[in-house]
Amino acid sequence: MDFDEPAGRPESATIEHLVDSTFGGVRSSKHRRLAHAACNHARNEFRMQAERQFEQWIAERKASAKTLTENQTFD
């Protein structure tokens, strides 16, 4: 891990939040750790991709349920 300037290189040290505050994490020192910038970025990208896929899955299920409801015939 590189603690020297310039920051922003893949091997630079960053502070990673174990549970991001936007996901209910607590802002305290015991919920943080050092991470390589590249690792921290990759973890965040993976989490955001998973969140987008979940939101898409929910939207598809809602659309499917709406279509089923609209196509039902009542006797």
C-alpha cells in the first residue's frame, strides 16, 4: 500500500467503509479500514452493479404483475 503522494493511483491508500452510511452504516473508526484505491473502487462498483440489477428485477416483477392484472377476465 502506498501512503505517499500523489493520491489516486491504484496502489494508493484509501479509507474503506465496511458498511456505507447510505446503507445504514455507522460513522465510526471501527467501521473503517485501509484499502488499496483499486480494491475500494472495485468493491463499490460491484455493490452498485448489484443494486442496479436488483432494482431492474423489481421493476420487471412489477411490470409482469401489472400485465397479469390487466389481462385477467372477471366472470
